[in-house]
Amino acid sequence: MSGAAGCQGGGGGERGPRWRRPWRLLALGLLSASSVLAAAPGAGAMSKEEKRRLGNQVLEMFDHAYSNYMEHAYPADELMPLTCRGRVRGQEPSRGDVDDALGKFSLTLIDTLDTLVVLNKTKEFEEAVKKVIKDVNLDNDIVVSVFETNIRVLGGLLGGHSVAIMLKEKGEHMQWYNGELLHMAKELGYKLLPAFNTTSGLPYPRVNLKFGVRHPEARTGTETDTCTACAGTLILEFAALSRFTGTSIFEEYARKALDFIWEKRQRSSNLVGVTINIHTGDWVRKDSGVGAGIDSYYEYLLKAYVLLGDDSFLERFNTHYDAIMRYISQPPLLLDVHIHKPMLNARTWMDSLLAFFPGLQVLKGDIRPAIETHEMLYQVIKKHNFLPEAFTTDFRVHWAQHPLRPEFAESTYFLYKATGDPYYLEVGKTLIENLNKYARVPCGFAAMKDVRTGSHEDRMDSFFLAEMFKYLYLLFADKEDMIFDIEDYIFTTEAHLLPLWLSTTNQTISKKNTTTEYTELDDSNFDWTCPNTQILFPNDPMFAQSIREPLKNVVDKSCPRGISRAEESLGSGPKPPLRARDFMASNPEHLEILKKMGVSLIHLKDGRVQLVQHAVQAASSLDAEDGLRFMQEMIELSSQQQKEQQLPPRAVQIVSHPFFGRVVLTAGPAQFGMDLSKHKSGTRGFVVTIKPYNGCSEITNPEAVKEKIALMQRGQCMFAEKARNIQKAGAIGGIVIDDNEGSSSDTAPLFQMAGDGKNTDDITIPMLFLFNKEGNIILDAIREYEAVEVLLSDKAKDRDLEMENMDQKLSENDSHKQNSEEASSASQDVVAVSEEPEGESSDVTDPDSLSPAHADSDSVSISDQDSYTPGTDEASTPEPACMQGDNQPQEQKTETESNSKVNWDNKVQPMESILADWNEDIEAFEMMEKDEL
């Protein structure tokens, strides 16, 4: 959601002497800064005509979105702009937690109420309020998010009530209004209170609007965890509800939740985690940042001080802010850290919700880092047109979606308010142009499914109308364009307006200072007003520009931290730090970089590579930091792999003499080529070894390959390249055999063969992967019997009994052949079985996957075989079958008895000996041969 409220203050007549003291000074200071900078010679100030044109364009864009919602979606919660219809929960496919914001209460209309007044659309506002009063039902049997319902619906009703009574006092509009929106807000407040029925005072994350939490029909109340922001973003709305109504219970519950989170902070770092157990107060996720999961908790501490005048909230915020600037802020980046070990980064990417933080820093009065982070974010936007949901520290897209979030526009508005620098008007102009060019559709504005491709998602969230147009309009509006003084209000995290005079209204809560046990902090953090603008901008109208200038090309560079210390020491010049996905175990330069970073590489017997990091062995503390980040990225990539949806295993069944379908080898699938699950008959053919064996160039024995299933070795090029080469030679299928000696599905989970990052629709033949042990069974069979026929399928088929019986008769009649009895026995009784998968394997790592073996701060162990990068050349390393996002390790363990491998090289070995070795397998096979693989 939206972040900061900006440096507002003043106004409110005689109702607020307490809050007026510090915050009116702040507002006046910002205005004087604006006037100084705006008048600076050569500052490129935007003309009033251009500002008015852009403001009118924002109004037109709002009308386009709002009118389409009212025409095509109302009374549904949200508009689906691609299909021009409303999104009604239960009538559309579930989107998971995202749908918890929908409660069949006309969400978008309620969320938009005070935006209508800010945009001077009082007639539409009056009509909208009447519709809400008449049509909206808050007693629905539906489970909703406490957090989302509070900030969007409760906040929307309170914001609507705030501007309604303001308009009524002016005597022109809303003369009929009698507090109906406030009555609805109070009703909703009582419906949210059951969520607070916990020993800690932290609310359950969800509540049933009709049945509460613990009622048998509530369908909720079993959760144990909630996010810090979910429990800590209540005080503004709940306190405002108490102050408006005189009912103190709402503010009491919100304060209790905040007090509990404060007491549970990590005392040495003064940071809070992302997720907390609502019953015990234990931190479930111990990473800390200023983005998703925590963001508005910090925001509401500072704003609670602004709105309620309680000094303890400011003291808490300042304590947290000091920790943020010590550990999380790495200008211009804001990187998550571990709360217990805050010098360690918890991840190597940032989420878009942190874009609110520069605006909050403006409210704090810390302008320099606000300018720096905002400029970095703007450079990302200029590269991708929108801010991706997440992006890496070298500004690559991590999550490509963009649901039209308003946080960056919010921070842009507040930075312009603080500096008066017309540069931020140009930033706003860019946002308007991008929205119209890339997100505008006939029925509204559609979220971006992928900022890289420009594809759309059938989604227009309510916060787009509640926040985006509000901040953009305010950015370009002059004071005379407003019908009320915006400085009399504070913005909630959803940009709803609450009047500052609430600080002295219905004060039923004793303001006892519960803030204790501080660490030693910089005294400047406890200033009770924002810094004087002469300190912020020391008589230099170009101050903001001087801060931005070094960051102009930060996104175009590979890394904002400069060059990798390890690579610099190698004399290789400015290069980005070694990324986990780029690492190749056989690259000597990479190994030297690892050594400098204190990372050791160990080759395991099964062909895997294990990485262990010891910070004390690094060449320097800076190299140790690079090493830790490298290892953390390894862990993160591995974790993401294991969560992705996996394709099921496939089967390679030897159907020729003397096997007749009894030997079934578990094979890994491919993400390209024929989908064997859609071709039940599978692909059947004789196997042949190709030349060259790696399949990375044109096949030199195409006459032997034509209409056959090609066998090839893994390595030296991408799987898709191998497939194209054998398909061109006329093969009807392919089997890739692992080149890691001894690898087996017995001891490693299967993985999927990935494409090469290009379109693979041209590959039409099936491709399967066998580990070394299973592949050698086929190779040994070829050496023994020459003609070996196999079936590639999604699961094992019934063995060929007719051919088996015929072979048996021929063997019995051929008494002149020395091994006729042995062949007959083999055809009837010999079994080599790969048993049915028996669940997940967490302790065994695929030779191509990354799996954390140990994640301690001093020694981190990762298992990896080669590279993570899509498209990596395999000239020096086996190709990456498991890459982030697209191809994940198959987390299924397929067990094959250790004795099932046939020793085909020993041609004189009696079949009785083989039968003795396989005796245990026969019974198992008979029990499972009717089952699926």
C-alpha cells in the first residue's frame, strides 16, 4: 500500500493547539524551501500552463478509470479492465491471498470516496456516498484480510466521512449528510474486533465479516502467524474511529498490538522481523527491511505521533529509524537484513513497496537519503517503464509484475513538496505518459503482467483510484486548485484523509510512555521538529540535483557498489560481483574469485559440488561481504526452485528381447518437445548412439539415427540444441545420459531439462534424461544385444506378453544353442525395477540443483553442479538443467535396489547368478507391476 503522509500540518482552527506546534513549523519550512528552489535561475521550472495541462490530464485519466468501474463493475469490488466486467469473489478463479481484500462491499467505490473530493469532483462524491449508504452490505459471510479491510474499507469510510463533514461545514454540499459513513465505519470496526481475541493482542490475519473468528462457520481462526505490517497498521484508522465516535475500545486494541510488537523487537538491533506468531510473539521470519510485510508499521509509528500527539510513538520510530539507517540503508539501496545479525543481508533483491520510504523520510526530515533512493527507483522505472514488483541489486527484474502501485508517485509528490525542485514534476509527467502509453485499455487501466514484455493482467486494484490519481493530481495542483487545505489532514497508508484536529478530540487513552530500553542513539534522531530548511538546503537551490547527479546512470552500470573487490584484486577491471546464477564450477576465474571471498569448493563422490563459506578465510572484510551475498543468493535461488511446480517423472521401458517391458527406468522430463502425458501410446523405437556423442553439432551418422531414438551424453551445449540436432537427423526421440559417473535416481531427485531461453516450439520429438547408472543399463544392453528397443512414455506400460511367450518357445526349440535355457529364464523371470517414487527428498541434492546444506552466518554450504544461468555455454561445464524460475529439480525420490544394475560386460555370467542377485526385486515387481510408475 501507499506509504507516507508527507509533511503536513497546520490548519484545524482552534481544535488542535497540541499538534499545531511542531507540524505547522514543518509545513511552513517546506513551503519556503519550495519557493526558494522553484525560483532558482536555470532550474527549468515548469510553466503554470504545463502544470495545469498535466493536472487536467490526471483528471481525465481518473474519469476514464472511475467511469469504467461504475459502468462495467459496480457494485463489484474491483474492475477487470481487459474483459470489462466486475470481479466478484467466488465467481472468478481464486488468486489466493490477493482476494482477501475483496469482501463484496464495493471496495473500489469506498476506497475512492475522498479522492473524488481531492480532485474537486464534489457532485460525483455526493452521488457516491449515497450509493455506499444505500447499496453496501458489511454483513457478508466472507473471510477477509483484517489489514486490507482496515486500510481500504474502514479507512475509506473514515476518509469519506472526514471530507463529508468538511464540505457540510462549508455550506455548499452534503447538507443532508448525518454521519452515515461513520456509522458504517463503526459497524465495520466491531466486525474486525473478534480478530483481536488473542493472548498477545495481535490480531488474526483474517476475519469472517458475519461470524468473526472462532465461530464454527467462520472458516478462519486457525492461523498462527501474521505480518508485522498487518498487525502494526491499525492505529490511525482505529484511533480515528475512537476519536470520531467516543468509543475508546478501537484505539485501545490498536495500541495494544503496537505495544506488543515494540516489546518483541530484537533488542540488540532494534529491528523487527517480517512475520510474527500471534500467540507466542516469536519471530517466524527473521529478516527485516522497509518493504513488504513491515513497511507501514514504521509509517504508522511516525504518523501516530503526528495525529495523536503521543511522544512515545515518535521515540519508537526514531529508535527503529536509527537501526534502519545503520543496517538496512546502503545508499541508494535498501536491503533486508537478519534481525539477529544485521550486518548480514537477508536477500539480494528489493521489492517495489519500499518506494514509499523516501516519502516517509521526507516526513522525518531526512531528505538526502530520500533523494538518493527515489532517484535510484526512477532510474529503474526509466529502464522498465514501471517499477517491477521486485528487482535485484544490479537492477535486473526479479518479479516482473506491476499492479499499478502508487508508492513511487507518493514519494515523488512529497519530495517535490519538500524541495520545490521542478525535476519531480518531470518525474510525474513520465509516470502519466507511461500509464497512458502502456497501461491504458478501453475499459480502464490494466496492471502489467510483465514489465519486460508489456503484457497485461486483467486487474485494476482499488488502490489505483484511491492513491495514484490523488498523489499525481496534488503534484501538479496549485493551492487555488484545491477546495480545501490539504495541510489540515494526514494521509493514511491508503492515502485516506484524517483531520489533524482528532489529536485533541475524545482523548480517553492515557498516554503512558512505554518506550524503554533504548540503545545509545544519535541525538539528532530525537529532534521534535523537522530540521530547518537552511540545514536541509544550505542556501543552495541546486542541492537536490547535486545529490541526484551521481545516480543518473546507476541502473546502466552493473552494480551501484562499484566493482567487485575480488575481481579488482585479480586486475580484471570494473566487473560486477560474481552472481550465483553465473557461477561455473570449472571456470578457473570463478574459482579464484570464490577463494578471495572465503568460499571453498568441494567435489563430492556423487559428482556434486559443495560450496562452504568461511568469512575468516576471505582476503578482506569487503571480500567476505561479497562472499556472504553470493552464498545467500545461492540459498535463495535453491529455495525458489524447491517451491516451483514440478513435472512428473517419465519412463524409459526396455521392450525388446530379453526384457519385454520388465526393465523400467525412471527418467527426468523436458520442458520442451512432445508432452508424453498427452500421448498415451508414447514413442517406441530402437536406440542408437549418435556421433558426436555430445550431440552439440551436426550428427555425422544420420543414416543410423533416422527413425531411431538417439542416445547422447550430457554436456557442452544446451539440451534444446541437442534435441534440434537429432531431430534434424531424423530421430524420433532422444535420451540424454548424465556424464557424472555414478549418478543415480537412487540417490538424487530427478530434474527437468530446460530450454535455452528461446522459443522451443520447433522441437517436436520427446526428450528424456537418465542418470549415469540408469543410462549405463541401456548402453550395456546395446553392447550385449545390439538391437535394443525402448518405449518413452509418461508411465510404464504392460509388458509385451505375446512377444515374451513367442521368444520362450523359440528358445525351448533351439536346443543347439548353448545359452537357450539362460535366455528363456531371463525372458520370464529377470526383473529390473525402478520403484514408485516415495515422496520428497530433502537431504539429497540433484547434481544440477542448488540446495542449502548449512545456512549459518559463519559457514554456509551449498550443493551445486555447475551453472544457474539460462543460456550458459557448456563448453566447460555440464549444461544447467535446473535454472531459476523455469526449470526446477524434481523433488521426488525414485528408489532402485542397488543390485538392479545388470553387469552386461560379463557375457559368461550365469543367469542363475543374476536371478539370485535380483531375487528380492521379483517379489516387489509382482506387487507393483499394475501400478503407475
